[in-house]
Amino acid sequence: MPTTPDFERMLRGASLRVTRPRVAVLTAVRDHPHADTDSIIGAVRAELGEVSHQAIYDVLRALTAAGLVRRIQPSGSVARYESRVGDNHHHVVCRSCGAIADVDCAVGPAPCLSASDDHGFVIEEAEVIYWGLCPDCAIEPRSSSPAKL
């Protein structure tokens, strides 16, 4: 599990200045996988005190662009962030409560990158989202309409 010195090295390696908000956001994303922006803001404010929404959005944008965090947005959901990057893994999402879990790609050394027809594109990444019910929701009686994420 990365520590503050690890995060500082990661930021420098991505040619980003090391700042307290950047380290705090990396820590929040590590500690709260698949967290939405509001959850990250809460975690950062708990650590640093008052930090503006815009500052957190800017940090998330910079970290995503640098490849230090990954932004995912399942259909019907707000954007969420994770620190697991670079391995082309996928996600499973609960239709009832919105829980999200990582799913490793099941095929070969270049995971899931063989499209049946690439239409001339150079494919760099594949994104698969599996939908269903998490174990907790699967054992509870479901309402007639699933909760919106």
C-alpha cells in the first residue's frame, strides 16, 4: 500500500509538483476505492481542513491526466476515481445499491484488446462493466425498480 513518500515519488515521476492537496487526494482515492468526488472532498477536508471544491476537481483532473488515478463513470452514475491504474481491469456494479468492485480481465497477455472488428482503430484500452446484484442485495427482497446510481 503506497505511503506519503511513495505518493511524493509518484507525483515527481509524473512531473507534478508535490502539494498537500495532491498527496491528500491520492491518499483519499487509495483509501476509498471507487469514491465519488464528494466523498474525496470529505476525506481531503478531514485531513487538511478547508479545501475548495474547485481545488479538488483540479487535482483530480491533473492526477487523471498524469495516469496516477483512473476516472470511471458507469452509466447512470457520477464519476468515480480509483488508484488502480495501468492494468486494464474492469468493474462489476450492483444495480440496486451501486456498489462497485474490480474485476480482472480474463484473457491473455494483452487483456481484452482483441476486438472482432477494430474499424482501423489502434485499440489501447477496453472498458467492460458487468451489471448485477452484490451479495447483500441478492439476498434481500428487491423493489420493483432498481436504485439509481
